[in-house]
Amino acid sequence: MTEQQEMWDKEKAGRHAGWARMASWLIYRPFARQIAGNITTLNGDSTIVDLGTGSGILCFELNKILPKAKIIGVDISTEMLEIARK
């Protein structure tokens, strides 16, 4: 197992996502809303890439504001991408 795989196994990724979801309600979600609100000048057919998407909170908030945009979440961890898809 590589160092990267040890750092992001499914159990650790799940725990991280659980904490990230809880923290997002208090800290990150308002920040993500502010980011999303500042890019409303984009048109509906825009493509947005969220690098290091983690649990996908920013993608979720962007989708609420720009439902017709193509939003792509990218993360090094396949486990975090699985969580973001939920």
C-alpha cells in the first residue's frame, strides 16, 4: 500500500467526510455560499471546476445558483469523490 493509499483509505475518508459535513454546516457552507454568490455573473452554460472538491459542498452550492452550468469536482481521493457523489 502506498503512502497516499494509507492516508485515504475508505474508513479514514468516511470519517473525514463525516467531520467535514458537520463542520460545513457551521463554517464551510456559508463560505461556499459566499463564493457561489460572487460568481453569479457566469451564464448558465458555463463550466466550473472545483479542484480538491472533498465532499463536494462547493459543487452543491454552485449547482443551486447555476443549475444549468457544468460543474466538475476533482479530488485526488476516489473515496472522497464517492462521498461527494452522494
